[in-house]
Amino acid sequence: MKLILTNEVTGLGAPGDIVEVKDGYARNYLMPRGLATQWTKGGEKQVEAIQKARAAREHKTIEEAKDAKQRLEVKAYKVPVKSGEAGRLYGSVHTAQIVDAIVSAGGPKVDRRKLEVKGAIRTLGAYEATVRLHADVTANVKLDVVAAK
């Protein structure tokens, strides 16, 4: 199925890209979440508008993204969560909790949808997450998952 991406999808493309994906992936994941729309001949104007808006934002934000990357990679951020006796968490750490920990520690505001953690965080300890700040700029963030008091 041919789609026009409206948001960035990791491993697939950026907003305004025209991609070819399997029907089930399009119907069950991309379209219900508003990440893509069906491609039509009239959609070419929509693609051009999305790409122009993206190009205008990219030029002014690349410097901001590099600055945010430096500020994010300076230290490890403590993420307090409820845990049991053996260090196992009640559930797992969500991206919203990580973003709250970064902001409360004085870091830059990060969109939770641009934050990626490999696997689920279900125990206390040190972890690493990746933040896509810009198409060309990604930051590796160190996380310390600690027990909440």
C-alpha cells in the first residue's frame, strides 16, 4: 500500500515521504495512529506542503538540536520509580517518566515520541536511551533508574 507519512517513523521515513508498506502495517498501525495517510494523486500538493514546512523548521532548529544534544549528554538523569525488594519494578518505566526526569533535572524539553529505549526497563539500574532531536542529530541519554522514596 502506498502512503504519505505525516510524522517521522523510525526505520521508515520522515514527514512528507511517500512509502510502500504492507497493507496490514498501514491499516493496523500507521493510519490509526495518524502517522500516515493514503496516497492519492491529489496528495502530491500535501506532500509538497509538508516538505516545505519541514525544510523551513530544519534550518533554524539544527543549531538548537546540537545545543540540546550537548546539554542532554552531560550527565545521567535519575528516574525515580516504585520498586519491590529485589529491585524489580511495579510495571515498567515509560517514556513520559523519562521526559519528566530530564525536565525536572534541568535538561531541555524532549518530545516523548522521539525518545527510544531498547527493550522494557523493568529493574533498577543504569540504562541508555536515544533521543531523535533532528533528522541529523541524535543524543544518547544516560538513565539511572532508582527506587522512589
